Amino acid sequence: MSNTPQIPGRRPAAFTIGGEAAPKPPAVDTPRRRPGSFGENIVMTPDTDDPFVATTSNLPVTAIATPRKRRFSFGKLAFAALGILFSLALGLWVDSLVRDLFTRADWLGYLAIATAAVAVLAFLVVVSRELAGLMRLKAVQALKQQAVEAGLAPTAKPARQVMANLVHLLAAKPQTARGRLRLKETETDIIDGPHLLELTERELLAPLDREARTLILNASKRVSIVTAVSPRALVDIGYVVYEAARMIRAMADLYGGRPGTLGLMRLMRDVIAHLAVTGSIAVGDSLVQQVLGHGLASKLSARLGEGVINGLMTARIGIAAMDLCRPMPFRALKRPGIGDFIGDLAPGATRGRTPEDDAG
């Protein structure tokens, strides 16, 4: 048994601190109000004006870049007809060549047939790759349109379908491994369609966007250096075109497009069309003043200034290619602008810039 002494229990008591307690107010019997109905004078606040129903992202909505629509033209019809005639003429020439070789020696004829068969097989492989590249580019654009429509849908089912398609498209990209695992873990936690699209964009496209910025910056630096030291303007133009084509191909491959030669030519045409539509085809006078102003004109030579301008033009082409090749429009993440690269190409030229100047 325990030897601890038992303390007798004490009933709780109330104490008054700092004088006497204030008297309680007398109870007033308030009459109960009969239930009533509200009239028609109540005005509901629309969701667009309600601060508690605002979207989670305060980023500005950018225009969605889409490829130019393919329309019928008599020029395309003429080229198709000429292509068929050229193919028939080539076939007749090969047939005549094989017959002539057979008349000289049988082994020459068989060698010509084998060579023609190898050429036809290689041509079919090239055509199949080009068609596959065009189909992949078309799938990326279709996925972008699905994402836009899923953001306006009343249910989350279209958003989940967009997430599944994007995961399938980027399954071979090691940069998206962590994002794909994260989306799989939180697959059933989000029931709102727009929020699910924002999470998908952050988890899957954020690492690819960082790599795309690196591609644009490296290409712009190379163009700036080469065009600053090259002796001929023709060399400048040729290198800018070469670097832009390589950057656009790398951008499409990064986002799952992987175009062939024909797809690359079509994509470059769409990039130029997008630059023309957005008004960014040329560098404006204000941008030139920002680059060569603030005392930089006295420090940089004329050739070096031209190299910086060419680098900024390459950055604009890269941003347009990013808009076209990205499988989702910019919503949760910030779209890069020309101001994100001007500090690296021309240090000191970012002073006094405004957000409007940074938009590219």
C-alpha cells in the first residue's frame, strides 16, 4: 500500500479579483421572430467580382499560339500535279535504264533492279518518318486545344483526360519523372478541373520550361558572338537561320514533337507567322535604345551592338517556338519574355525597363 497521505477533497469556489464582481445584467425576454422569406431585392455577386472565387493564379492570360490553318490553294494543286508527273517520268526513266542494262548484261540489269528496290525502300522509310513527325506535331496542337476546352468544362473529367494524354506524351522524358510520380500520388485529391490543369502544368512542364529557356539563351549568345565577329552580312544571315532552325527543332523535341525535315519547315513557317501576328517580327526602336542606351553606346562597338540585336531577335524566335511547341498554354506558369534574356545578352541594359518592355 502507498504511504502517501490522502488530502481531503475541496469543493471549487469562485473568487473576485480587483474588487466586487460586476452585477449581471437582468435577463430580458426577447420575443421570437417568426420565420419569413426574403424578397427579390437580394443581388447575388457574380463569380467574376467575388474575391473568394478568384483563380489561384494572378498571371496574365496570354494569347494561345496555334499553327496557321492549312487551306486549299491552286499553287498546292499545281505542285501536286507536277510532283505526280515527275514521279511518272522518273519511273519511266528507271524502267528504260533497267531494260538497257539487261540488253548489255544480265548481271547489270539485276544490279539495277536491286539498287532501285533499295532506293524505293529508303524513300518509303523517309516518308513514313516525315508523316510520323507531322502527326506528332498535330497531336501536340490537339492536346493544347483539349487543355483550353478542359479549363472551361464544368467537370474534371476532361482535365483528367488531358493529364493522362500529357503524361503519355512525356513518358520518355526523364525530366518529368518526378512530376509524373507526384500526379499519380495526388490523382484523386483534386476534383476541380482548372486546379488539376494548373497542377499538371507545374509538375510536368516546369522542368521542360527551364530547359527551353536554357536553349533560347544559349542560341542567342552564340548568334550574338558569331554575328559580332563575322566579316560579312551574308554570313550573319546564314548563321542566324541555321541557329534558329536548330533551336526550333530542339524545342519541338523537348516538348515531345520530334519533327522531321518537312515538319521542321512547316514549324519554322508557323513561327514566322506567329511573330508577324504578335507584332514581334522586328526589334523596335525602344528596344534598341534600351540595349545601346544607358552609356553602353560608348562602351560597345557598332558590330557588337548588331550582335546583341541579332541575339535578341533569336530570343524572340525562340519564345515564339516555345509558344507553338508547348503542349499546354501558359496559365499557372509565367511566359518568358525578352526581358528574361536581355540582361544576359547586354548587361546593364535592364535598368529602367517596364513589364511592357519585357514582354516578347
